[in-house]
Amino acid sequence: VDTLIFDIQEVGTRVYTYVATMAYALEAAADNGLEIIVLDRPNPLNGTTLEGPVLDYPEQSSFVGLYPIPQRYGMTMGELARLFNQEFLKKKARLTVIAMDGWRREMWFDETGLPWVMPSPNMPTAETALVYPGQVLIEGTNLSEGRGTTRPFEQCGAPWIDGFELARRLNALGLEGVLFREAWFTPMFSKFAGAACGGCQVHVTDREAFRSIATVLYILRAVREAHPAEFAFHGDYFDKVMGTDAVRRALEAGTPVADILAGLEPGLAAFDALRKPYLLY
């Protein structure tokens, strides 16, 4: 072997493990003196919008978030490879990125003309990818994130939740770009397999305005307030997926969601500046 080729479609979210897989491939190529070629693919969530905390490095580094990038990073895999190789790898790989023709940063996946091929079983549609940066955080709680249903990550709940009441609470917030519908579902596997759950389905009405991280923080706050005895964080895992323990601690302390989101802005601004030299489009 003299050349390693990486050609895998990701979904624009740090916690999706294909990102860490590429980083490990870069490390392996560098350690073994191989050339690595990354065939670039579109970021399904566009290449402009950033969301969520920048991962606390190295404290929260794991396979679901290896390097200090935001949850929604607004870069392609080729651009991430350039960033990782230059900024985070101790030993640099001989990296070549084959850029795409015709992709623009503002493009969503359905604007590329490409067919959506499921990158994994629980990412059935581009709409799943749209809500995934926020809804995946529900994995770090005792709520079902919709795995085991036909709408993974688009709906969430638990047997002890009144879906009508939760949707009413969330719609009353008037969040931009999203509406909530009461949902009743029975997962076939994963959390609450075989048990009827109440909850809500997230309907994105304006994807430009929709912010998945903000949305899930409001969902978690509403569930905690309505069910303080039942709801629980899986602390270590929630923090790994979030990339920091600060957000969980703020939610537990009753900090307003708007204040939590404002606290993330300096990190996003710093990352936006860091990524600029590595952008290809």
C-alpha cells in the first residue's frame, strides 16, 4: 500500500463518527509514510452555518468528537482534512484533496442534484441530517431519540411524556423555522423498545432560520421542567456528544437557553476565523 483513498459521505455534524474516522486515517497515513487522497463530497447542511459548542480539547475528545470543532462546522470533508492535518496532527500527512466541481457553500444537499444514499441506517433522508446536530444530543439523556422508528432523530419522547402537552409548550416559544407536532410511537429497538412513547416530532418550516442546537436545548428544558423526577442526563455521554460539560451544567442550573447560546458565540467566531485558510469553495 502506498496510497490511502478516503471517499465517504458525511452529514455535517461533528458527532457523526466518519469525521473521526477520517482523522484517524490521516494519522495512520502520516505514521506509515503513505499519501492520502480525500475525494471531497458536499456538506448536506451547507458550508456557511455554524452551530453549537466547540469541543473542549482534549478533555472531551473521543470517537464522537475528536478535535476542537463545533457541532455543526460548515465545512466539507476535504476542508476538514486540510484543517486537521495542519492544525491538529502532530505529524503531517501527505494529503491531496480532490475538490468538487459545481458545489457552492450555500448549497443544501437537495440543491446538488445528487441522490441521497443513506450513509448509515439511522440517517434515511436529508431531512434527518438537518435535525441531527441537535437531536443527536438526546442520545445523552433517558429520552428516546427516535431510533427504532421510521423517523429517527426527527421525533423524541418517553413513556412518561404527554406528547400533546410537550408540543404545546414548545410551540408557545415561537422558535424560528420549526413547529412541533405531538407524536406517539413505539420503538422497535433501542431505548424503550416495544413501549409506547409520547413526545413530539420536529417539523422544520424554514431551514435557513432553523437552529438545531437551540431547538434541542429548548426541548430538554421543557421536558426537565415538566418531568423533573423522570428526566435524567447520562452525564458523561451527554458531555461527550455535546463536546463540553458546560451546557449540561448550565441547563441543570436553570440558566436561560438564550444565555447558553450567547455563551457559545465567541467559540464559533474563533473557529470561523480558524477555518478560513482551509476552505476550498
